[in-house]
Amino acid sequence: MPLDPQARAYLDQLALSNFSQLHTFPPAQTRQGMKRQIAQLGVPEPIAHVEDRLIDDATAAIPVRIYTPEGTGPFPILIFFHGGGFVLGDLDTHDGLCRSLANGAHCLVISVDYPLAPEHKFPAAPNACYAAVRWVAEHGASLKGDAARIVVGGDSAGGNLAAVVTHMARAKGGPELIFQLLIYPDLDFRRTNFSIQTYAGKYGNITRESQHWFMNHYLNSAEEKLNPQVSPLLAPDLAGLPPALIITAEYDALRDEGEQYGQKLKEAGVPVTITRYKGMIHEFIRHTFAQSAQARSEAALALQNAFKL
């Protein structure tokens, strides 16, 4: 399918920036650039209550933002990890998406501000995300949450972290997670598949140089690319992981690894839905495109169905 006209109009605007030279900027400056894009994502929808707080891990305090929909609860819980290549992004960059998911699925959304690289290299991010999940499982009731119905989700790098957390929870004997929402997840640091090579530097995707910029900031060594906690697609056994919805985009460089991971989950006996949005690009779900609303609705419905189990 041709590139969606709404996505094309956005990319024409993006071309006026220095996005293609992302790897030439220091992380702090790139983070500010991502925050400046928030205004292009539309007006965030209202929600009953939003609270920022710190949760206490054994090693550090982890900032989170808690979104509570209308009602008295107890609400099922989505723990959300934002995208940004493990270097960028925060609670504000994904505020609109979290509000939409909380309202659409009528659930508590807890967005985790995990530590970013290069200040905090692997495994700081997955360790913090798992610690947040463990904390929510223990304290969810105090937040009007139902700790028996916990889902993890995220987009791009956050999709990676959501997938990795399910592996960690399985290995460590909990907490029990009933579903995973993976939105164009980043799951294979080998960077060898068709879409990652063909679409690099095109359709709003980062260049090959920028791919390495992000990876080099996140990892301590090239060997870590093959670690399943970095590249979940390379995990030898996916049996027993939570059911999943995997959303991909046709012109996204991360498309193939998300779909390959979904296929491996299916082969391991895990119920999976894989939806590719035709004509769409990476990061589309945070935008105001018509298909963005469709994808958010699909995600909300999948969460509603998971919470009924």
C-alpha cells in the first residue's frame, strides 16, 4: 500500500528538521527535540485523575505517572514503558497515549520513567521496569488497582522492555502477567532483517548510523546484542509467556522483528494477534492520524478482553 497521506504530510514536516542527523547530537539535545514534538501529537484527552509519584525500589526511587479513569475500582492495571531507543522519552512524551489507553480500556495505567542511557546502561532499564512491576503487584490495591489483572505494554524500546519483563517474571516466578501489548517493538539488536535495512533513513525511520548511536549508548559491549534480555527475539524458549497483541507498521524499520517475534510466540503455544497497519510509519500510534485512533482502539479492546480472563 502507498504511504498513508496523513503520514506523508507529517514526514514532509519532519524533513525540515535535522532528524536524519540524529546521531550527530548529544543525548540531552536530542531529548529536548523529542519533547518539542509533543505539541504535534494533539491535545491530550481528559482523564479522571493523574498523579506523579516515586516508587521505592531496593536500589533507587523510580518515577511513575498513574492514570486513573472514572469509577471506583478496583481497576485492572497496565504498566506502560515508553519508547525512545532507551536514550530518549519520558512520562510527558507518552502522556497522550497513556491517557487514551486508560480511558479506552477503563484501566489504571502506570507509566514508568525508567533510567535512560548512556547515563544508565543495560541492564538498568529492564531491572527498573521489572522492579516497578513487582512493586505494583505488591501495592496495586492501594492505588485502586487489581493486582490479579496486570498487563505490561510499551512502544518501540518500551515494547522491548515489556517483552523482557515477561521473560524476567517467568524466570523469577512472578509477578503473574496476564497479557502483553507490544507496539512496534524493538526486539532484535542484530539489525539484519529486511525492514531494518531497507527502511533505515526512509519514511521517518532513523538511519543506520543512528541505529548504532542508540545501541552504543545502551549497551556495554557489542556482545550484549545477542543477550535475550537485549534481543528477546533470540530467546531460546518463549513457552509460557503471556498472550500478546503486537502492532506493527508497514513502513517501520522495526516491522519484521515484531512480526517474527509474534510468529515465534505462536510456535511456542502463546496466543498472539499481529496487526500490521498498512501505509503507516514508526511512532504512528502517538499521532493524530485516522489509523492511530484505530490502533489505540484495537489496543484498548485487546486489553478489555484480557482483563476479562
